[in-house]
Amino acid sequence: MGAILILGAGGRLGSALAREWRARGQDVLAMDRTAFSLDKVAEVQERLAGLEFEVLVNCAALTNVDYCESHREEAFRINAESVAAMAGVCAQKNARLIHVSTDYVFDGNATTPYSEADAPHPISVYGESKLAGEVEALAASPRNWVARVSWVFGPDRVSFVDQVIVRAKKEDRVEAVADKWATPTYTMDVCADLWHFLRGIEGGGVVHMSNAGVCSWQEYGQHALDCAVEAGLELKARMVGGLKMSDLKAFVAKRPPYSAMATAKFTSLTGIHPRGWREAVRQHVFDMVGRGMI
Ligand SMILES: NC(=O)c1ccc[n+]([C@@H]2O[C@H](COP(=O)([O-])OP(=O)(O)OC[C@H]3O[C@@H](n4cnc5c(N)ncnc54)[C@H](OP(=O)(O)O)[C@@H]3O)[C@@H](O)[C@H]2O)c1
């Protein structure tokens, strides 16, 4: 198979995909923000047209949800207009676009995991801009995939799991939101999961790709601390106290209270049952502690 182009290859997910797929022998053209900026849409089109690739995996995005709220134009430029440019070039080259998206396309009023058939209804500029990007990706070709992930964690960039452990090493008291639920997604699992969509799986559309299960931020943090203790870390705080989302005055954008996603479609396409989030978090914490990274 020809080259895979990864945009956003300096980020949490893009870095992992580039490294892990190269390790499998795949020819990967990995570009971070300095190598490929999405700031000017016309340049995105022009530069992509000059590159040779069979699949474009877009992990680049303006991911700061609160920043997006006050930078609407920029959010739509990076998260939607650039994606339209990517999708257009891919269609011309007959290349597949795999665009990574988010659970924040949902309003979070559900009480059971969202399926791909559920109508999106974003409640933030970030969510709106990401949904607009999804629409562009899917409109350009029936072979394009939108892979939605949620609460992404992994070895390439610090996330909530690492932050809660670092805080618990220094402080007596650690707290996290107890009334917001979703499913963590381990980048190392996405590397294996998304691999199947590079080749072999016909068609296109939206697919949810997280680990299995549902948790609150508080449960997620508590499990991270439990794993850290099990891995031998000395912590000052061993319990994660609960906060209400409404207590977090620093939040500018609205967040969906419940945005867990069902992965039955992913399983029907690949035959793979994603492992539970607890096992994935445990592997990550042991890996990071083992390498002295936390
Ligand atoms: N993180 C999560 O919990 C989460 C949850 C749901 C969905 N997602 C989705 O998953 C995908 C990957 O996210 P991630 O967790 O890997 O986030 P990330 O670490 O923030 O990666 C995004 C990358 O996009 C790059 N980028 C931002 N603006 C750019 C621009 N104008 N031009 C070129 N590159 C630009 C960033 O560069 P810099 O590092 O230089 O800023 C960063 O490397 C995104 O589509 C995101 O929407 C993430």
C-alpha cells in the first residue's frame, strides 16, 4: 500500500499513530504543525495537491474547547474549512480521508451511549466546528471515514490521567467532576483499531472508536490514582473528591454532561471488541510509571 499522510502528527493521537504504524512497516508521512499549518485554507489545498499519499489521516484540530468559544472563525477555519480542503484534494487523488472527530458533537442529554445513528447537536463552538468538519469529510466521498473519539489519553502528550496523578503526588486533596460522564480512549488502542480502516474495510461513514464502558471524571481519576499506587508511586492524596460541573467557573464553553459512545458498529465492521477503559488506563499508568514519566 502507498503512503499514509498524518496531519497533526505532533499531537497526542497523531504522534502515536505515526510511531506505531511505522513500527508495523507502514510508509508514513507524518507532519506536525510546523511542517504543515492549517492556518491558511488555500495553502492547505495547494500543499496537499503536491504530496503523494493513499490515505490522509487528519488528527490536527483546534482542541481547546474554551479557546474555540471566543475564536469562532479560527475554530471553523481549522476544524471545518481545512477539512473541506483536505476532502477535496483526497477526492481528486482518489485517496481516502480518515478524519478524527469528537463526542462533543452531541449535546450530552442522553442517558445511554450514543450510537452513530443518533443526531448530533453540539452545544459549543468547538462541537459545532467539529461537526461541520465531519459533514465536509463525508460529503466529499462515500469512502471517507469520520472516527469519533472521547477523553483521549496516551504516552505522547499529557492528559487528565497524568495530571491527576501529578497533582496527587504534590497535594493532599484532589478533586474531579462527578456529574460528567464519557468513555476514555487510549491512543495505543486507536493505533490498532484505526489500522483496519486504512485497508480492508469497504465503504465509509461515521464510526465511534473509544474504549468500552462509561465513567465520570471522578471515577476516571480515582482509577488512575489506584493504578499509580499499585504501580508503586507515593501519593499524598489517594482519593479523588467529587465536584459539580457547575462549580468549575473556569469553564467558558458548555460541555455535554453525558457523551459516552457505543462501539457496536466498530465491532460489526472489524470483529474487535474494544477493551474496557479501566484496563487501558492501567496499562498507560504502568507504562508511564515504568518509564519514569509520571
Ligand atoms: N483530546 C481529547 O480528549 C479529544 C476528545 C475527543 C476528540 N478529540 C479529537 O481527536 C483528535 C486528536 O486530538 P489530540 O487529543 O491528539 O489533540 P492535540 O494533542 O491537541 O492534537 C491536535 C494537533 O493539532 C495541531 N494543530 C492545532 N492547530 C493547528 C493548525 N492551525 N495547523 C496545524 N496543526 C494544528 C496541534 O498543534 P500544536 O500542538 O502545535 O498546538 C496538535 O498537534 C482531534 O480531532 C480532536 O478533536 C480529542
